[in-house]
Amino acid sequence: MNSESLESFCSEVICPDSELVQKHLQVLEQMVRIDSRSFGVNEFEGDRTTPSDMREILECARNYLLGIGLSEVKISTSPSSSPFPILMAETFASEEKPTVLFYAHLDKQPYMDDGSFKKWGGTAPTELRWNEDRSRAYGRGAADDLSGVVSIGMAIDAIFQHVDIKAGKNPKEKISQLPCNIKIIYETEEESGSHSLIDQIRENEEFFKGIDCVVITDVVNPAQGKPGLTTSLRGIVQMDATVSMGLKEMAVDEQTALYKLLATLIREDHSLALPAIANADQPVTDAEREGYARVPTSVSALKETAGLLSNTRLTVSADVPSMLIAQLRTSSANARPGHRVTGSVILGTAGARLTFPGIRDAKEFKKRLGKILAEKNRFNLELKTTIISEKPLAVDIILRSSEKDPHSGVNGGPVPVAELQLACMIDELISSDGRWHPQLEEMRTAEEANRVQVQALRVDHDLTGQLFEEKSARSWVEIRLAPGNNELQAEEALRSHLKKNISPGFELDIKADKGASPWMTEIAHPVFPLILDSLEKGFGEKACLYGCGGTIPFVAKLMQALGNAHPLCLGAYDPDCRMHEPGESLSMPDLMGCTRAIIYFLSRIDEGYRNPAV
């Protein structure tokens, strides 16, 4: 294939107003309309309570690829271990040509809203809508990861049109003109952990043979229109921890014991207090630090992406390399008391209700309490204390670090976790033997010796707190694992830490969720500079090596299963897309840039695999 001719054709057809692009945007609109929310991350009232079998979105994707010209497209029968099928498609050009596997996923995050969709501006998230200049499209899944589905489909469609391959008409001499063999996998379980992916690969072993590289379009770029090649991901361990009273009545209640336990996860500087995990983080080299300094972003942009309040202090120095290292290459903790999935509607917010017995001067007590909390508020989170009742004195303490879900995986590290900071405050207020902070203890009446009652709050958008229906002292505890860590070893380290630090006299029940390993790839193969060059040509901006602070479990699993295949993680969306949040959107510059980059890469792929010995 003549690469120059293909690239010229690409520049003509991959633009927002072209007939080809408009055809694929119609498919995007159709797929946004289909309910393919992940059952495994059901979080909010109004989201699904029964799983989808994903058949509708799979059939839509199947028809989409058949319409482009792929002749072999099938939906797998899912393994017995999982109800989640995958779609597989392929076109074979020649034994002598490299084989590229494209990956994207069809499942979506929940809407995270009720039936009125106020958080979505009153428009249902299944309706794709555009801003005034049509530079951004809004809808659940539009970015994560239907943008990947469409960028792959659009790129292959353009290449097929260039060599005149049409649906239902695939003469061998035309297919032989393709620059490589093409395989596609669209998954339906990514948002809930890709737990059956390995089984799917094993059951379809023949399809996954002979793959040279994998193009993954499910990562975010460092800034809108600024391309990055993702070379690292953080892993995760998650545990559902419940604290209960033993046989003996203790001086503090279960919720207090839980908060005191959570406080042990971090040091005063908010760094992870588990040496077995923190010390395993792969050191960042001087060359990598210099590379992070060249990432096309800024401190203000990173703060804005995380939704950080203007007064909230970072946990690291306010410079781009330090923030990115904390976000991408450092293990960090998160906790969500009160609820298995989330402790608050806004994850940048945390709240607890403390009921103090025997307080006569409520106003003076609140004043002293506020002073103590302010001294403990090292990162200057927005702090609100509200007297709910005076007899007994009940006070709501609410902390906020950000205006939106900072998405702990993506931004966790430089952003202080409000729930953990709240835990440290409560740890300061109440000792294990039930004594209050000295400034409060002196206001305690002798006739009232009952302990403080502590309850977790679900914090609403108006910064008011509501008690959880579930009364147990329960928290979701997670550690985002930087490259260098081992998932199983980290799980054992976290379990051991929690058991060691639970207050005497209390029982701790731990249920571990399926975790995921961190991932980092080598970049020595000739295919990596080739894709970097293709990204630069596709976006019209110099590309950089980048990472993701979030966890994408399938990447490590996929690469482990495929062996020597070279992973290329490209971004079809930007940091402003609000993935996993209400108001998710897709940036057209990033969709166009990613699509063009794929085409440019495939047109020159022989350069990366010309020497069989490489």
C-alpha cells in the first residue's frame, strides 16, 4: 500500500463535516442510545438493578463492522464463568504481514443520577447532544469507550474505502492490498473489571494467535487535542471492611473504631503508610521526570481536571512533574465509609455526624471543635460544621476537596482524599479509651459519661448530610497500585495492615474484591516511535509518553495472555470528558486525531515489523 496516497486520502475524509465521519457519528448516536450500563458498578438510585445481557449493543456493533466491510464478525458465546460476551472480527491479508488487534469496550458506567437527570442538565444520558459549535458531544459512553469503538471503525472504513473494499464484496486481490491483518475485540465487561477476559481468550485461542501489536483506544490524552501514548497504568486492591463490637462493651463505638483504622492508611503528608506497598513503587528516573515536564498541561489544568477547590492544597509540590508522578507512578489510598461503593454523592466530599453527650454550652463547644478541626485541616479542605441538635449535641462535620468526583484512580495522589482526612480528624478528636480532645474534655459533664456516637454521612450537592440506611460500620478501602507492585502481595499487605491496626476489642471482617495488577511497558521496539510519529501527524501536535492513574484491568490481562504483542494505548478523549461522571462528553478534535493516527500508523506499519528478528 502506498502510504502517501492513503495519508492524502485520510486528510480529505477524516474531518468533522465529511460524509464518512457523519456516517460514523450516526452510529455513535445509536450506540449511546442503547442501554449497556455495567451491572457490576451499580451505584446510584435510578441506575439498573438487573443486568443487561449486552445483546443489543453487541448486535449493533456487529452490524456496524459488517457494514464497513469486515466479513468475519461473530459474538462469542460467553464462558460459563461470566454472562459477558465479546465481539470478535477479523480480515486476513497475508501471512507475511503483521497482525494488529484493536480493542475497545461497549459497556458504560451507570448514569449516576435519578430519573429526572438533573445532573445531566435535564436531558437523558441516552440522547447524544452537541454543543453550539459541535466540537463536543454529550452522552453516557460517548467518550468511555464508544469513542474508541468509532475511532477504530472509522479508521478501518477509511482504509477499506481507499482500497475499494466494500461490504459483501471482498475479492482477495483487494484485501491483499491491506497493510496488515486486522482483528478487533469489543468487550462488554471492562467497567466491572474484565474478570472473564482471560477465559474468553482461552476459549477463542485460535483468534488470538499470531498477534504482533494491540491498539487500545480506551485512555485519556494529557489535554484536549494533545496526544499521549500511555505506557503505564496503576493497579488496584479493594476490600470491603466491616468493624463490629466484640463480646465486651468498648469505650468507643464501631464507627469511631473504623475511622481510627482508616486514619492509619496515610501519614500526615497524605502519603501511603503501608511501606510494603509504597516501597515497591518503581522509581521514576530523571529521564522520565524530564518527560513529564514536557507533557502539554499545566498545574492549573491538572487542578481543574480534578475539580480541586481553589483553596485546597495539593499533597505534593505544585509543579507538573510532581503532580503527574503522584498521579501516575505513586501508590495511594482511598476509603468510602458508610457505603460499599461511595461514601458521598460527590466523592470529593466526606461527612460524619458526631453526637456528644452532656454538653451544656453548645455554641462554645462548636467554637472549640471548629478550632481543633481547623488545626487538623492541613490541606485546607472546605470545612463545614453544623449543629443538628443541642440536646444531645449532634454536630455534622463535612469536608470537601473538590467540586466533582475527582475519580480517585485518575487523580488520586496529588488530591487529598476527603474521607481519609475526615478519619484523621476524628482520630484526633476521640482516643481509643473514649477520652475527648483536651479542649473538649473539660466541657464534658461528670454526670454524663456515655461515649460519643459517630455515624457516617452521605453528603448531597448542597453540602447537607444524610445518614446511611445501613447502620453497620462499613467502608470500601482501596489502594491504587503504582507499577512495581504485585497485586496479590499488595492485597496481603493491606489485609495485614488492617488486622494489625484495628482497635483492641473490636472485630474486623474483610471481604476482598478482585483486584488488578499495575502495568508498564518497554518502549524499545521500533513500533513505538512509529506510533508516536503517527500520533503527531494525526493530532498536529507533538506526542508524549504518558500514563494513567486509573486502573484498566484488561490491559495487563490481555498482554499477559498474548505474550510478545506490543501494546499501544491511544486516547480518543480528553481530560475534560468527565468520564464516569454525569455530563460525560466526547471531544471531536481528539476523536478525529485518534482516527487519523490509527490510519497513519497502519499505512506505515511495515516499518515497525520489517525485520523479523526485531
